[in-house]
Amino acid sequence: MNSTEKESKKLLSSALDLGSQILECGGDVNHVEKIINNICVAYGAQQTDVFVITSSIVVTMKRNDDSFTQTRRINHYNTDFRKLDELVDLSTQLCNTKPKLEELEKEIKEACQKNVYHPILELAGYLLASGSFAVFFGGNFMDGICSAVCGAVIFFFNKKLNKVWNSQLIFYLICSLLSGLVALILKKIGFCANVDKVMIGSIMLLIPGIALTNALRDLFAGDTISGILRLLEALIQAAAIACGFALAVFLGGKIL
């Protein structure tokens, strides 16, 4: 393998790294295709064919009269619009400045590994959101506190155990089951008066509202396959959440 082929493969791999990270952060399929194409063209690609769906990216690039194909599997999503915005700005910057391939690879890896939010700020967001929703839907102050505790449980599972299961269905089912059981235990102890409001507050953290919005966005943009896949995924996640809390209520009635 000569140096030109190595450079082309390195370029294609870096473009896939950036595109896959943008897709995982909540970027739309059409935008990911354009970003990968723009980076390849900026570095001398004569032709780039990009195919993106929610779970896979396939790119064929023709550069220096040689064709190269690479694929990338998308296993999980972690919607982060702030990081998404930074990655999109980085892609524009790279296309304009065209740094050396070594620098390109380094900048993309650093951007993909960067954590935009500190874990403490994320935890505060979980606590505030779940507690506020519980109070908003009719709970009292203690219900909000208990819902915040359930939000902390969800945060822990999302940060530490999300990658243990490749199936999002299993993750949402177990996460909703355990948070529901925590709410029932707090009710049994006497900390909360309205366990249904506590559960509603924690459910709001799990509802795949962004996934559903992205599905409709892809459908309206003409990306039918990706839109349908996202829509089905959102509906299955919602069903898993409902089953998890229903199972928690059932087991809580038997055990507690």
C-alpha cells in the first residue's frame, strides 16, 4: 500500500468519525451526508457517494483515480445539541482551512471525545427536570424531591450502564422499572404523598420526544427510510417505558 492510499483511507476514516459522532448527537441524516461529502471533496476527492441511515453509514470515495469504501455502525445515541453545534462548526472550519491529515485526524478525535457538559451539571439538570415536572403535574414539594431522587437513578443508569446493553429496549425497560420501584419504596416509607406524580416526573426524563421529532424531521426532509426507522424506534422505546413502569406497579403491589 503506497502513501497516497494510506492518506485516502485516513481521510475517509476521519470523515466517518466526525459524521458518526454528529449522527449520534442528534444530527439529521441529510446533514451528515453533506458534511462527509464536503470534507472528502475539500481534500481532493473526485467523487463521494454517502449513504446514511440511523444505524449505519456507508461511504465510497474516489480519490486519485482509486476508490475506497468504509462503513460505520451506529450502536447508540446520546442527543447533545450543544456538542452537535460545535461539531458542525468544526466541519465547516476544517473544510475552509484544510489542515494536514494528521492535524485533521487529531482535531476530529479531540472534538468527538470532548464532554461539553460537566457530569455535575447534567445531574443537576436531571434532578431539576424530574422534580419540576412532578410539581407541575400536581405534586407537592416532597413529591418533587422524591421525583428528583428517581431522576438521579435514571442519570446513574444513563451514564454508567447505558452501554452495557446494546438494546435500547432493554435499557429503557430496566431503567423505568427500577425508577418506578424507587418511587414506590419512597411512597411506602412515607416520603411522598402522590406516587403517580413522582412517576410522571421521572417518566418525562425517558420519553423519546427528541427521537420522535427527529423522525418527523427526516420524513419531511425526504429521508423516508431513516424517518421510519427513527419513528419505530421512538414508539418501541415508549412502549418499553410504559411496560417498565407498569411492571414496577405490579411488582410493588405484590412485594410492598
